[in-house]
Amino acid sequence: MEQEPRERTTIVTTGSGGAGWFIVGGVVVALVIAAILFAGGFFEGSTTASIDVPDKVTIEVPDVDVQSPADDAPKPAQ
């Protein structure tokens, strides 16, 4: 008995899209930047701050002789 020949279909694909490699590259760049910041101590931020504030503030102004505007202003006309 002779068999019938089967029909075969061959699908050939060449390469893939570049979106996957673009995403992998972005993740690698983000990890490198995070490692540099971590090694530089950026994420160890101090939660306390110190500011030296004097207990008393003194403001000195010079003596100025000023006359009141009401003393030498002309009287309003009626």
C-alpha cells in the first residue's frame, strides 16, 4: 500500500523586533545609575540637620532727628 504524500508548510522567521533590546538597555542604564548613586551615598540621607541660631538678635539703628509731618505741614483750605 502506498502512502499519500503529505503537504508540509515551513515558516521561516528572520530576527525579531528591537523593542525588547531597547527595554533591556533602558533597564541596564537605570541599574548603572542607581549603583553609582548608591555607591556615592546619595540614598543614605541624614534625617537630622544642625543650624546654629543665636539666642538673642540685636538690631542697632542710628539716631535720626525727624520732625513730624504735622508740625510744618500747611493747613488744609476750607
